Amino acid sequence: MNELADTQADPVEEALHWIVRLNSGAATPEDAAAYAAWRAENARHAQAADEAERLWAAMSNLHFDRRSGRVLAAPKQGLTRRGALSLFLCLGASGVAGGALWSSGLLNRLSADYATDAASLEVIDLPDGSRVSLNARSAIDVDFSDGMRRVHLRAGQAYFEVAANPARPFEVMVDELSFRAMGTAFDIVRDLPEARAELAVTEHSVRISTVSGDTLDVGEGEVARIDRQGRIGAAVKTDVSAVTGWRDGQYVAEGRSLEEVVSALSAWHHGVIVITDRQIKKLRVNAVLDLRDANGSLDVLQGGLPIKVRHVSNYLTIIS
């Protein structure tokens, strides 16, 4: 009997491993026959095989977006079956390099001044007395001169506590977007699924400026978003302590989409979380989640939403 048939794994996980083998290019007719026999053993195996085959088909419509660092659905050109296999293995179905490379923070650390790993926070004291708290899988560059203090948020999320110095303005850049502090403390997260960036101000105010010349002053206790087209949304009064709860290991979702919640949990997951169904990405979530236990938080969401969470390996979780 093939060793896969003897495992005590979850049937869907077992079926996924069968399908990976059958699409590897090295499968034999005996492998195909063994899979068919395993599938026919009972109704539970048959149901698991159907679900695994649907997940495999969904994997064929995924691609790795280098700009955002996320796995996304519906690329302009779908993957071949061989490409889907490569992506699946890289994401950790084999339990090897893909997840490890993601969680190492190496790609950001190679060029950023400061960067954090998965599930890791860092507090940075800047030369001017300002302080930056970096969320997990985040990166910044620091560019100070005599006349300007500038920080580039290259990835993820950061909370800034700015030391007052009117002669040297403090500015955070997200690509071409400018966030200029006016003696303040504030939080910025970039590359959200539904926005280019989000600003939450906890003290005083921050001025957002776009490349087109649009500006908005966001005051204490307000949140504002910049959409994917670079348009600044209205400043909205909110409980900003909920936005900055990640500094205490909590993520507070108040009407956030499931896709956005998963994006936040991904920074604390030592691998990749994939949502295979477009419709469930839009589900609205109201919950307080423990970032330090990303898998446990996903299981909590499964209890309150019409979703199925599969922890395929330590490096790959699939939501369908």
C-alpha cells in the first residue's frame, strides 16, 4: 500500500497530497490506481477528494503578487497545472522552503534599514528622539537631513511617535503619498486589500498629500484611507485604539472584510493564508482576534462565518 494511504491525516489534506503527487509529472499508473482505490474506500474519502480537487482547481487561478507580497486570485493569465503545483509546493504543502523564506524577513532585510519577521514586533528609537513601532513583516527606510526627517514605509504597518521639532518637519512616505506630522502620534498601514493606505491619528493631526496635489488634514481620533487610485477618502471619527491594538497583540475588526482581516493575520502567520472563493472575501467581520495565534484566530472566524479553514501544513492555510 502506498504510504500516503496509511497516514492519519485529515482526509482533505490527504487528498491534496495525492493530487500534488498525481500532477507532479512523476506519477505512475499505479499511483493513479491507488488514488482511485483510496477515493472509493468510503463516502468520506470521496467527499474529501471532491473538495481537494476543487481547491486544486482554485490554486490554478492564484498568483504571487510581488508588489503586495500576497497570493491573489484571478491573474490575467492563469497558471498551468505545473505552475499550480510549483506555487502549491512553494507555499508549503511540502513543508519546506516557501514558508521559511516568507517568515524569515530576508527579502526586506536585504535592502531596508529596519524590518521585522513574521509574528515579530520591533520598537526603533530614531536619532531625533522619535520612536517607530513596526508591526510584523514590515519595513522602513530612514532618511534624515538638516532640514527634513523622512521615513519611507516600504511594507506593512508602523506606529509613529514624533519628537517635536518645527525646524525639521517629519514626513512618512508610502511611495508617492506623503503623511506630514504636525507634532503628533499616528499609525499607517499600506497595501490593504481595499486601500492603498490607511492613516489613524492618535494625537494632534497629520496632513496627507497626493502626487496630484490633493491634501487632507486628519485630526486626533480620526481615520482616513487612500484608495487604489490615489484618492483621499473622508476623515472619519473612530476608536483609534482599535486600529493600533496590534501593538498589544490584538486585531480589532469592526466591519472589516474577511480579506482584510486575513491580510492582518498573515503578518503573524509563518507561511501563507489563501482564500480561494472571491465571494467570502467580502464577508464582514466583527471580532477581537489574537494576532499571536493566527491559526487559532482563523479557527475562531470559522466558528462565526460560513467558511471552512484548512491548515494544510505549518506553512499553508486554505480558506474556502
